[in-house]
Amino acid sequence: HPGMTERIEKEARDHDVLPAGRIRYDRLVTDAQVQRTNVLACGDSAVGEDMKPVWRSVESALSNQ
């Protein structure tokens, strides 16, 4: 949802928060939550591939503190 994406990113910018990246909407995320597991454990998926660089970005930011 482009409007909601912009709203979230604006809120982040307003609080001087740098977004780690974007993850597309995928029903698999909800399915993983219901199964109490992570998306990557659910097999190969586009959303799983989206999450890898976001995680690397978070990991890098945390290691630089």
C-alpha cells in the first residue's frame, strides 16, 4: 500500500530514524506468524529475499554502535 508506506517512512524521518529497507506485502508473513515461526523457515520466497538485506542493514548498524 503506497500511501501507508509513505506514512510510515515519513513518521520514521520525523523521528530521525533511517529505515533499514522495504519488505513487500506477502501473506506468507502472516502465515509464519500464525505458525510461530519465521518467514525464512517457510521456504524460499520473494519476501524472504527482501528480508535478508534488511537484516544485514540492521546487523551492520548495531555492530557500529
